[in-house]
Amino acid sequence: QTTGRRMRHKGRQEVSLLSVNGRVRLRRVRWHAKDEGSETPIDALLDRAAKTFSFGVREMVCRLNLCSTSFRKTAENLGRLASIDVSGESVRQLVEQEGKQAAQQVRRGRVNPGWDASDCVTDDGKTRVYVGCDGVKVPLVTDQEKRKRRTTIKRKRQRSGKRRRALEPLQAGAADAFKEFRVVAAYDHQQSRRIVAVTSGDCQQTGRLMRNVALAIKLPEADESIASVDGAPWIRNQLELHQIADHINLDYYHLKDYAQRTRREVYGEESEEGRAWLKELMRRFLEEDVESAWDDLMEWRKNLRGRKRKAADRLLGYVAERRDMIRYREFRDRGWQIGSGPTEAQCKTTTLRLKGRGRRWDSPNAEAIMALAAIEASGQWNSWWATPEATAA
């Protein structure tokens, strides 16, 4: 109350709240003052969000949805397991709302993983943290699909002959059926501590997300900070721009995969000579250094012609652009990991709910689902639901 006027008692008003113990109907006093409107102060005690779903129901819905195949299935499971009667559409709205709140907190840098660089102690007594970033394709609803759906709905309404409420304004769909989302991960050497964050934004937004994650875990205080990433130039640019890690490594398996494709183009799929060439090349990268492997590649290229030489030139260009990121022998001597597998695993984990037959998403909703999955993958689920940001979602 800001005017200082006394509020008038406007009687008792009923409210329905769905809780984990079933639906509860309450009658509470509504107060009113001119120029200020009405309020029901007791709502703040009943539920910090003053929502029609209690805090416990919201967490239960989001938890079940993580491993569900559809919102309708989540609603069915709630009914069978907890006798909570809620529609699939209500589940969708609730989960997306909670996920958007989580994604917003991550964008603002308000993440608390519960650990920092000082906790990441290795066997030699040093603190070491790895950072990774990778892209993953997410299926989206295209604008054409949305318009087709709207036409189908209108035809069904016309055939029914019933008067219905007007449809909500049509929201524009995506230009393409798939969009690349970005996953950022930081973890210790034993992978017992992890923080995962996601974004549907561009490379600049992903760079800011990397910075937020680095600040959350106090990455600059680590004795050794290592970024193990694929060969995408934008990832390296953002790492260097925000000074995320002291050492940047090209994931060994991405390099091997690129060399594998070159082997097939030059030697064919079943050639034993090609397999021997690949094995020797990767041995040089691992056990010697990039200069030794480079010299061998240049000599090898001299004997190729036409299409095969073009394939060799592409491999040489790939290596040349990432030359100072290929330090496998040094990394192995120091006991550092040379693969980005932990980050790639999170690309699968955070999109598990999004992918499947017939699943299509609007970009903000897909990001919301991934944000909740990222909280679970970070081991932050219980701590997140204890924060004011979650309880006030």
C-alpha cells in the first residue's frame, strides 16, 4: 500500500490450488483501495508464486517431463502415480514457464553450481578445470507447418458447426526445420563435478554464456584451465575473446574423423593401404608433434592428382587453420585429456526430451526444456528448486 489509505474488506474469495496432496479450495479475504486495486495478502503465505499449481506440483511435473515422451504422457503418469489430475496442455505451459525462468537466470549469470575451481584438485595437487562447447541440431516448427496446422484446425471448427472462442494470433514459425543450439560445459578431471548451460543464441551470446559459467566456478583461479573443443573457428574466437582458458585443444576424435573422411576419398572404403596410412598419421599426431605429421602430409600430397589431391588439400587446410591447437603429445605428457567427449555427451542429454518422432518446437520453448535438462545434468536439481528464483517462477 503506497497511498496510506485504509483498504476495504471486500469479502472472501475462493481460490483453487493443485497440490501434491490433491486439489485444495481455499477462501481468503480480498482487500481493495481506490487507485491501488485489490490484493489478497494471504496468497504470499500459501504459495510464493501465488500460482494455481503448488511448488511441489511444479517440481514433480518438471521432473517427470525430463524422461517423458510427450506432455500428454507426463500428465498420464501424474494421474497414475500421484493422483494429480492435470491436462497435457497444462503440463506443457507449466514446464515451459519453469524452463524459461531457469534459462533467464543462466543468461543473467545467476548460476550456482555448488562448487568452484578450488574443489577440482587432481592427484598431483593442482586444480584443473576443463571447458567445452559444442553445437547440436534441434527440430523446430517451420512457419509453413504452423500455417498448415492452423488451416486444418479452422476446417475442423467449420465442420463442427459449433461456436467457439477465437483462436490465438498465429505466431511465426522457424524458417528452417532445424536450428543449431549451443551447449557449454565445465567439469573437473574426474568428471565428478559438472556445470552445463545451453542457449539458442548466436556465437556472441554463447561467448557470454561461457563467460558466465567461467565466473560462476571461478575458473581464472584454477592452476590449469583447458578447453577441449571441435574445430569450429567461432568457438575458439569466443574462448580467446573472453579469455576462458589458458590452453585450447582440438578434440582428437574430430581430427581423426576428418582424416578418416580423407582416407575414404583417396583410398576407398576397404583399402588396407588407406587404413595403414591413417594409423601412421594419427600415431604421428599423438606421439610426435604436428610438424612431423605436417611434413609427412606434404610429401604424401605430392604423389596425388585430381580429386585425390583436392581431398588432401582440404585436410591440409583443416590442419593448418588449427595447427597451434594440436598439442596431443604435450597434453598427454601432462596428464591432460585430449577429447571433448564429456561435452558431446551433454549435447545428447540436454536434447533427449526434444528429439523423437513427430516432435517439433518453437525455439524459446526448446531452450526452456533444455535449460531444465541442463540443471539435472549439472547435479543442481535439488539446489535449484530451493532457490528463490525457482520458487517464484
